Amino acid sequence: MIPLKDDNPTNGKPIVSLGIIFFCTIIFLAQINLNDTELREFTYSYGLIPSVLMGIDQLPDNLNKISPIGTIFTSMFMHGGWMHLIGNMLYLWIFADNIEDDLGTLNFVLFYFASGVGAAMAQVLIDINSQIPMIGASGAIGGVLGAYLINYPNARVLVLIPFGFFSQLIKIKALYVLGFWFLLQFINSFLSSSSGGGVAYAAHIGGFISGVILILFFNKKTKKKAVKNNIKKFKKGPWEQ
């Protein structure tokens, strides 16, 4: 099930979402122009390594470019391949604009990175001794999907469903599209092996759950702000209208 677009309009331009897509793409283009040694060093320097973050291991001086905490954020802009990048940016493009529209620019930035932190820590706590760098925006985007599920469960999403050599385009409620995505992360997490590099499904799950929880707080905060603005407006005298 591949989402292509939703029928959920927005009031403004998703500046932050477009910025994330831009920087992720630019950084990936820089990555693919590195040779194998340079790419490995870049990944270990700026990817999130659980054992380093938790203070169990320490990177050699030539790889110790930024603080371990900083890698939580730099890792969100790195990707392991074209399909990794395209898949993440597609989901971000479809679902993030409405959440950014709901929260506003600053609150969306805070929401996105908070979801990314929740996703990262979910994966780290699965194996704090892991020395494998974790990269990708999937966890933070998982938070966006969780928020979309809460705010727009009945929005219609156009999805492509492949059937072997054939495929079908249909519109499905976001509740089912995103619910299926979340269920798939659980299934894949049980089927996959954690012995080597691969997909950080725990980060996907952690990001999604973080997004569901965080959006409830941000929704409440946004609603309070709207109410305060309305009160201020009604307190104005007629000469200020």
C-alpha cells in the first residue's frame, strides 16, 4: 500500500516540511559523492550510535566531530539509499503539511524534533550496547503519521495497491492507511533480526507513539492560544476593528 496524496487542503505553505525535504536531499546527494571510506567515516561521525550516546563506548578522535546528543538530530537528515530517502520524503510530503498547518511553524519544528528524539530513544533502549549507526528521518516522520492519525482519521488518501503485475488506485481513510503502516512496523520488528544493520523498526514505532502523545499536548496548546486570541479580539473597542 503506497500513499500518493491526500485530499486534505491546507491554508498556508509547509515551509518547514519543504525545508526538511530540501536538506535531507542535499545531504544525501553529498553522501553518495563520498567514497566508501569517507562515507563510513561520515556515517559514524554523524549517525546515532546507541553505545556512544549512552556513554558505553567512545568514538576515536578522527570520528568524534560533534557531541553524541547532537547526533540524535544530525542522523535525522541522513539516509542509507535512494529508496530510503524517497520513501521517507513521500510520506513527509503527503502528511506533514496539514500538521504544520495545524501547529504553526515554530510548534511544528518542536513537534518534529521531539518525535525524532522519542523515536531515537526507543531504538537506543532496545540495545544500548549497539555500535551500529542509526540514520534516517523515519522515526520523526512516524511522529507526523501518528499526529495525522489523531487529527485527520477520516481524511481520504489515494493509495497504490500492487497486485503482482497489476496495480489498483483507490482512496482509503487515513485511519486505515496509517493503522496498516503502524501494524506493519510491529510485524516487521518481530520478523527482522537485530544482529546487524537493517531497518530500525523500534524507532518507527517509538516515533509514531511519540507523535500520538505529543499532538494531544500541542493540540491543547494551540487551542488555548486560539481562545486567548479570540478573547483579546473581543476585548478591543469598536475603533480598533
